[in-house]
Amino acid sequence: MINYKKEICYIVNPNSGQKNSINLLDKFNKIYSKTDELSYEIFITNRVNDIKDINIKNYKYLIFVGGDGTISTFLQYVKDIEFITIGTIPSGSGNALSYSLLFDKLKTTKKINDDLIYLNLYNAIINNTTKKIDTLKVSFLDSKKEITSFLFVACGIFSNIDLDTEWLRFLGSFRFILGAIYELIKYMIFGNNIYAELEYVDQNNNLIRIENSFAFFMANNLSHTSSSSMTSPLSKPDDGYIYLAYLTEPTTTLNLLYILLGLDSGLFITNLKYIKTKWFKFSPINGKYDIDGEKYDIEPIEVNIKPKSLKVLV
């Protein structure tokens, strides 16, 4: 048996979302955590480099009180993610991991709220209820950098909506609506395409190659990118597949509107190409990458699925 220093390390990002992470952790501990049941330490991170100072071997569980970006930042410092178990008290504006896991568990998002998230997390801790989920290995082919993704890789209109509204995080998920309106207007007036080459292997093991202007491109590992965005309705946390959603020119502003309006329910997949694969290569010449809510510069990337490589409390 491993002797941990403490059972839980709460990793708190006080600047996440609406900047209420500390209050949410206090609420969780007052309602659910009793000192005779759970031993824990709190690690407050104000800078990206703070996270690498955590000795993960001291804790049974790492509970993130922040957004998906807080988790993503941490995972880039961990060489062997299969040896950690994570959970989340979401306080970001997206919180995709929490909603994707509960959507898969409950088969609905209609009743998901803070109280349900807290209760589910507490029960998972007490009962050691875990699940191994897939991650993505994203290899940047020019810079030779590799990162771990657990949610999505986007380039184009979706990445613009997400990244360009970061300064509106205090508005919560409403910022995405404002961003979508702006991007549609921009597309209608100027066009807003990403010129790229896409390669992937389909389910029949055929290599597909497309070189075109992409009005929409996204690769998903989980079902949600926020509480109000179901960007891959067929994704399962541990099915071993990446789901590609893409739309090439020619298309129309009206079709893009239908796609953005359908993101809350997942119905948008009828308006574009939606396929599953285990590998793809994407080589754009403009735009920016949005990977799990974090911005990365454009260069060719190769993405592989890593089945059941991250253990989560659920």
C-alpha cells in the first residue's frame, strides 16, 4: 500500500473564469469534506510555472479547482500521466471535462449543476470510483514539441470564438454567443477561412487527403467543450477514437449559422463532415490553434489517440 502525505491536493487557480475558485472550494469542503474522512492540502497557483512545483507522488488524488486550462497546463508538466488520478471542481467558463464525464455517466446534461458535480466528486473520492479516459498526443512537426490534450484541437472559427473572447471570461458561457455573432459577421463581410491540408485514416483504413479552404475544423476527444457546447455528440471518454468535424468551401454564412446554433445540442454534425479516426495530420498556413482552450501558434501537427491513458474520478 502506498503511504501518501495527504489524500488530496486541491490545485486552485484563483483567476479562473469568474474568479470564484476559492469560494467554490470552501463550499465543497463545508458541505462534503469532513476532516475525519479526507486529508488534504491546498495549493494555490497564480502563475503557470507554479504547477510544476507540486510533488504528485505525495497525493492519491489531484483535484483541480479551476477551468480546463488549469488542467491542461498541469498535464504538460507530467511525463507519466497514467500514474495520477485527477478530479475537478469546475470554476472556468467552459468546464468541458466535468460536463463530458457526467454526460457520459448520466446520459444527459439537463440536470447537471454545481450540487450534482460536487456530490458526484465526493462519492467518487469516498468510493474510489475512477475511469480511464483517452487523451491525444499532439506533435508539432516543425518545432518538435509534444503536448497532451484531453479535449479538442480546433483551428478557424471555433478557435477564434474561444480564444478571442478570453477577456470576457467574467461573462461565463455568454462570451461564446458574443464571439459567434462577431465571427459570423466577419465571415459574411471578409470571409474567414483556414487554408490547410488534412490527412486522416478512415474506418476502412483508407488514407484520406484534403487540401482546401476550411470554414470549420475541429477534432474532439470528449463530447463537450463547455456546459452549453456539445461539439462531438458521439464521442465517448474511452472509445479510442478522435472525431473530426470539418467544413470546406464552398459554403454559406447561413450554413455556418446553422452549425453554430447546433453546437448546444450536437445537431450541427448534419451540416458538415463528421467522422472518426485514430490519427490525423493537419497543416494550415494561417490561423491559430485552440487546444483545450489554450492558444498555440500555427505549424503542421500530427495527432494520435492514446487510449485510456488518464485516470479520472467520476
